[in-house]
Amino acid sequence: MSGTTTLPTRSGPYLDKGLLPADFYAYEDLLSDGEREKLESVREFLRTQVAPIVDDHWARAEFPFQLIGGFGELGLMDWADPDSPESKPSNLLAGFLALELAHVDASVATFAGVHTGLAMGTILTCGSDEQKRRWLPAMSRFEKIGAFGLTEPHGGSDVAGGLQTTARRDGDEWILDGAKRWIGNATFADLVVVWARDVETRHVLGFVVEKDTPGFTATKIENKMALRIVQNADIVLDGCRVPEANRLQNANSFKDTAKILRQTRSGVAWQAVGVMFAAYEIALQYAKEREQFGRPIGGFQLVQDLLVKMLGNATASCGMMTRLAQLQDAGVFRDEQSALAKAYCTVRMRETVGWARELLAGNGILLDYKVGRFVADAEAIYSYEGTREIQTLIVGRAVTDGLSAFVR
């Protein structure tokens, strides 16, 4: 039929082309050969360098700094260097890369997402040409790591109107005062994008605060039950002086902040798909190997029911994300479409990891079997980058032709 896409068929155990077992409808086949090659290089790095060490680092709540150089060698962000001849990858490839990262470990995926999507994305979107040339080359090589400071101790979902961190102009400098919370990468980042309200104009502005700036303190948040590898921090800004040259020249209101969140929200939904893929595949392998009553438990009806429900959630979510990426690549996607994806996929993720834990029974709470790590990490992914409730109100406002249910 004219105009249709013919996908390669697969036989055997859904692994003939190296595709993930959870990719039941072969969505990865929609990538070009060059994109598949890039994805395979990342997959190899994650499986050989990351997967063997994440359980230990997760248990100790420590970040594997030895991996940062490897991320730079992968060249994932080379295109962001203003002098690079490379073009920006498609949103479909970016989505599958986020999926692949979370498929191995959600914390490592979050580290990469904060650095590339939030920090670099802000400079790409809101920085001047000079600022892009100053910071992006080293950041694209992972030689300088970024963080993103928006959430505050007393402000999460209401941060747009309730932002309390202030910025006061003093000659060629700005004085920042306030606090930020849950800021990933901030304990070791070389630069942190900080959002603050101008005391004079009341506009929300963006600043790049570089490491060791006087008045800037980042303290690691301890005792987390999720994303334990991510080094989240409480940030205090106490008379922190930042030069005018570090004020992001194209960040002049919260609408500019929202542009960044709009871009990264879909990345979190892709992470949710990766977590689902991992949980399903772990449960599937366990079901084929674990024996009870003289045979593998995968041969029991109730176990197969759990597996198929998990696979259905993962497949439906991957299909939604694939279509969203196509809309993004076409330049026609809307904010509410990203919001629906984040809300739907994270709910299905929470459901799926629970079923995987159920299938593994007592072994599901042991780090040795990995599912417990994904169960815990899913709780953070479910909430960050906008809760399900906030995403629901964004979509609800859109489908009711602008009737807003947000509390003012």
C-alpha cells in the first residue's frame, strides 16, 4: 500500500536483531540504521560499564564518578557544541536513549537527563551565543557537569507563582538569596542553572552559578529510598554574587522556564517506559527459571497473566511515546500531549513494577534480583517533572477548551 511503513519481521525469542524483549511491537525498528548504531553503542556501554556496578552504588547511595568520562566518549551531546558539524538527533532517537538509560538504571538516566536536558537545554534555549560558546563545548563532552535549580523547600507544584528565591541587581552583578531543594547533580556540578525572581520587576530570571561561587552551598540530601545514586542537594544562596554575564540573556519570565520543562517532560515519560521494560524483562526471565511444584512458574496461568499485563502496559506506553516523538520531530506537538504522556506512562510504570515485584514474591525485595531497585526508583519518577495531578490539570484544561481547574 502506498505511503505505509513496512517493518522488518522478527522470529524466535524477539532477540534476533538485538531488540529488547519488551519491545514487542518492534518500535525500535523505526530508527534509521545510523540511529540504531548510536543506540547500540550506548547499550553496550550501559551493559558492560554501568549495569555491573549500579546495585552496589545504589546500596551505598554513592555516584559512580568513573562513568562520566565514558559518557563523554559516547558523543551523545557533541551536536550541542556550537562549532560541531553534527545535527541535533531526532526526538525518537533521544527518546530511545532515555529509555535505554532507565532500562539499566533510573538514577543514571536521571543524572544524564539533568545534565543534558535541564542544564544544557536551558543554556541552549535561553543563553546568548556567547554564553553557549562559553559553557556548551565542555558540557557536551561531559567535562563540566550541570544542574538545574528550580524547586524550593516550600514550593513544588506552585513554583511558578510561589518562587521565593530573589535576585537583586547591584551594578554589574546580581545578588541571589534563597533556597532550592531536590537539585540533582548539585553536590558536584560545575555550574547550576538557578531560577530567581527579580525583586524590582518581579520577573523570573535564569542565572548560571558556577562552582565555588561565594554564598552558594549545596548539601547532599540523605536517607532517600529512591534514585539513591542521584546526588540531590539542598542549596542555600546567601548573598551569592553572580556577574551580569552569567544571567541567561533569553530567560526573562517563567514562560521561558516552562519551555525547558516542556522539552524535558517527555524525557521522563521515556524513562518510565525504560523502567517498565526492565521490570518486565527481569520478571520474564525469573518466571522461566524459577521452579515451583516441579516446573517453571512461567507455565502457570496467573504468572502468565501478570507477564502479559506488564507487557501490555510497556507496549502501550512505548507506542504513545513513539508517536509523541514523531509529533515533536514534525514540530507540531503540544504541551498537553507531553503532559498526558508523563501522567499516563508513570502510572502504568508504577503498576508494572508492582506486578514484577509480586511475581518475584519475597525475592522481589532483594537488591540481588534488581526489581526492588526499580520499584523504589519508580516512586521518584512518578513525581518529578510535574506530578500526575498537575499533568492531569494541564490536559483537562486543554480538552475543555481552556477551562482551568488550577487553584489560584
